Amino acid sequence: MTASLIVAAIGSKAFWLLYLWLASAWAASSLSDRKGYGEKVGLGTGLVLSVIGVLIWLVIPAKSTSIASQRKLRKEHEEAAEAEAAAPQA
């Protein structure tokens, strides 16, 4: 009876670690795709390095053609246009 409880406890921990591993792979894949490097590169680092792979993709800078960079440039242009419109005319 005790052996089956130990196996069940190990199985529960393994199940949650499996979820953590899969979530890390998904997060790394999503981050790398948004930063312009493609999903496969992020998926590979997420599967091999797990949570460390996600941390790596949080640090790696985005390419200039990536979704994140384009969104940042668009926001900067909008803020500059708003500041120009709000400035008093001389």
C-alpha cells in the first residue's frame, strides 16, 4: 500500500513538471516568433532548456523586422505626432 502511494506522488510531480516543460516550450516559441527569429528556434530552446530557454528569449533583442520592433516604432511615431499636435503654434 505504501509503495503505491509513493508512485502516485511521483506521478503527480512528474505530471506538473511535464506541464511546466510544455508551457516553457510554448512561451519560448512565442517569444522568439514575436522577436523575429521564428517559432522553431524558440521551440528548440524551450524544449531543451525549459524555463531557462524562456529567460534567454526575454533577454535576446528583437530584430528590426519583428512584430515587437514594428509595434514599438509605431507607438513612438504616434507619441511624436501627439506631442507635435499638442505643442503650441508660434
